[in-house]
Amino acid sequence: MRILHLKRKSLNFTLAITLLTLALPGSVFSQARPTTSNLFVPLIIDFFVPCANGGAGEIVILELRLHVLDHHTFNDLWVNEKSHFQPMNAEGVGLITGDMYRGTGVTQLQDSFRLSNGATHFTFINNFRIIGQGPGNNFQVHATTHTTINANGDVTVDVENTTTVCN
């Protein structure tokens, strides 16, 4: 599922930030060091919409610009990341029916981890809608994930809730 794919990419990104941060001199951690990036990334993505095509489902290809706002703060061996992903001008077509679709939504990621002992808090919230022509072919995905890992490496909180709705 696309949500799990995004979660894995986020964890890979977190690992990359960790390795980058470990390479920085120790003086960087004595005070907060924020960084922010604001990107617009052109994408073509595919989604299976189970309620499309009279309930038989079909793959919808969306072309869009993804707005990615990413903010990191490095402070006293803590890395705090907050990311915001929002599709812009997402338009697409169903591969079987040729029906036109639009995509809308927002995804938020917040991650905090301590470099010295591995403690981490990770929260991921995704709301995404693919809106089709006519009734019955709109698809909504809502996913919430939260994980907390203590300094011993024990998972103390692990919540994942995903719902999909056709209407």
C-alpha cells in the first residue's frame, strides 16, 4: 500500500539525517540549529481506486506538483523533523474508463530522535482523496501512525490506524 511505502521512505530519510548529523562537529549541538526547505516536486503516481469503474476498480494515473515543506532542528543531540506534503494541481485519468480525477489532501510527518541513545517519537498522518466524475467513484484514505521507542530500544507505543472509504 502506498502509505507503507511513504512510511519506509520517511524512515530512510530519518536514517540519512541521523548519519548526516553524526558527521557534524559537536559544537553544532550546543544550541538549536534549524534548517528549512520548501520544494515543489513534479510527480506522476498511480493509485488503485476500488470504487471506480462501476465498483470493479481501476488504476488512476495522477500528474501533480508535490509541495514539500521540511523543517529540522538539531539541539542537544536531538533531531526534530516536521514535514508537510501537499499535492497541487493533481489531475488524472482512469486507465479503463478514461474518467477524469482530481487529487487533494495533506500528509504530515513529525519525528524526534535522540542521537545518543536511540529514543524516538514518530507521528505520521495522511489524508488523501481522489475525486472522480459522477457519483460513487471518490476514494479517501486516512492513515495515522504513532511510534515511541525508549532509550533501551523498546517500542513503548505503536499505533496504526488506516481507513479507506469509497463514496
